[in-house]
Amino acid sequence: MRSFRAVYNHARKTCRALPAENPSLAIDWNPEKRKDTAMGVADLSAWFTQLAQIPNPIRREFHLLMLLSGCRPEALKNVRVEDLNLRERLMHIRSPKGGTDKAFDIPLSRAMLECIFRLRRISPVIYPQSGRVWLFPSDSPSGHMEEHKEKRTVLSHWGNDLRQTYRTLAQAAEISEVDIHLLMNHALPGVNPGYITRSKLMRDHLRSAQEKLSVFLLAGIVGRGRTAPADLTRWLNSTSRTLLDDLMAVDPDVARLKAGPRAAMRRLEVQAARVAVHALPGVLIDAPSRRARRGWQTASKGLPSLTE
């Protein structure tokens, strides 16, 4: 009936013969309430423990990146590899809620980059074709992940629960109201904030806010008086620190410094070649040694470039 109300109002602009009063005025609408499904700091430890036990590595990273980015699930599932700008440390959301006119960039924190690196190591191995195109590939007709729901007994919070958690804990992390709106691509209320140009805050201010929030969220891995489970620690520490440090050391404001990201991604391709030979889908893969990386150079030559 809401759709009918909108269509009728639009039709009457061009057809004045229609009655002035919309027939939907006679409807008594059922009350609606906002969902209240966010996690608090105390809930994160148990959630991370559940997440680490999900056997599918791509789904595991999807839920983690959902929490760290606050992105809507449908928009995140449609992210392509070409939407990643590692030199600028940005992820482009080309078709969010509202359509392509609302496209925006999400600044990437270190934890989010680690998540993406783990994905790029294993995705082309599990899905050789769709893994070259999509950040979250699958064997679906579209080529990318389509269903993100989990059983609540397997993972207590997923989807928009994680978006609400992002918003709730951003408040707890003392991220400013305006910064939260900008990070979540919400319209800024009032006249004065409307003068803010989001892109001019992206490289420094918003990236710092994203980093602060990611650190705050990951601090919830360890509950009070507990230590992180071994499988969780191994999973989150499986990213090559040298590779990531090379990327983080590049000044994103200096356009000429392209060797750092390209070299880092090239080593990532080498790791993917190693995974193709030695690993099975779902296995938590450790970073290779320097000696092993030299031996895999030949095997990696046939892989598509992840920076193109």
C-alpha cells in the first residue's frame, strides 16, 4: 500500500482527473519499530569465537568485513576486485542503497586490509574464474556470494545486525556524530554539515576514525579474564606482516609511489600460487617464509595481476 500511495501521488502530477485525495488516506498503518539487534562490547568475544569456527573462509571474512565497515550486506556482496584501491586504501561501493548516484568510498583500516589480503590469497584458488572478478566469489549464477544468512546457533549476529553494531560501538569508541554519518554514507542533518565535502576528509580524518573504530572492535576479541581461542588467533594472524607493512608504509597522498602497493600485491599473487599447490579450501593458511616465496616466483607468473 505504501507503493500504491507513491505511485498514485506521482500519477496525479500528470493526470489531474484523478481524485485529489489519495485512497491510501483511509488506511490505518500497523506500527513499526526499529530493530534493536546490535552487539555491545561484552558480546564481541563470544561472537568472534563463533566466527572463527565457520569453515568457509570467504563467508568468515565477509562477516568480519561487515562488522569492520558497517556496510550493508547487499552492497558488500557486489564489490568487485577492481573496486579496491589499495594505493589510496579505499573500497568503492558502486551500487549502494539509493542506486549508483549514491556511490561512495569506504576508507580501509589495517584490519580491513588484512581481511582483504586473506580473501585475495584464497578466493582465486577456490573459485579460479569468479575469484578474479569478485571480492566474495561463489559458484552462484552471478559469480558472487548471494546468501549471507547463517543459523543463529552458528553465528548469533550477521547482516544488518553487524551494521547496527558498527553504529552502536562507534558511539562507544567516541567517534563523532558527523564522522559516523560520513563513514556510513548517511545524509548529514541540518544546513551547516551540508557544506562538508566528504572526499576531502577521506584520506586523513575519516581513515583515522575508521582505524580507531577497528582497533576498538578487535579489542573485544578477548573477554574479561579470558584469552583468545587458538583458532581465532591463528586466523587473524595469518596475514603476512611484511606484505602489509610494505603497503601501509606508502604515503597515499603521493601518487608517484606506486611500487609499494604493486610489490605487495605481487607477493600476494605468489602466496596464492603456493596455496593452489599446498592448501585446501577452508584451511587457515600461514604466511610463507622468505625462502619459500623465492621458490614460488615461477609458479605465480601465470596468475592474473590483482592490480589491473
